[in-house]
Amino acid sequence: MMVLKIDESKLLTDMYSDEYFPNHLVDKLKSILLTACKEIESQKPKKLEELYTITCQATELINDLQGEFEESDSEIETVARDDIVSSFEYIATMYGFTNADLEELVATRDW
């Protein structure tokens, strides 16, 4: 099992602390973020564009979860959006991309 460079407990903290978001769905979101981390660690992107490719692929998977949130009387709304973007920012920073553009990290979002 790969040990990641990031502290998983710092991901999606606001969503986990808000009962509006079902934990099993936040877990799915977290799994997508952790998979992105594994991709970053295996591909070792050197340029921001390479990082954005990985984060946008993850964002598209998050897009696909919207229906599941709605089925659970929840949605990816302001708190969730902010928490997801903050988690991507944390990931980018931990992998040395301190100048990553937050909008570019999630450019493919539809939430």
C-alpha cells in the first residue's frame, strides 16, 4: 500500500463535520482526491498544466457524484464547493505547486 505525502485528515473537513453531507458520499469524494494524489505521486508532474490534467480528471469524477448527493437529499453546494477547492489547494501545495490557480485546478467542474 502506498503511503501518500498528504495528511488525509485535512481533506473535506467541513463536509465531514456537516450532517447535510452523507459521510459515505464524502468518503467517495475523498477517495477521488486520494486517487488524484496517487496519480501525482506516480506521474510526478513538473508543470502546472500537468497537475491541472490530473486534478481536472478528478473533478470530472466528482461531477459524476452530484446525482448521488441529490438522491441523498444533499447537493454539492457552496460549503461543499469551497471545501473541495480547499482540498485541491492543499493537495497542490503539498506537492510543491504553491502557485496553482484554484479555478484551473477544478476547471472542469459543473458544480
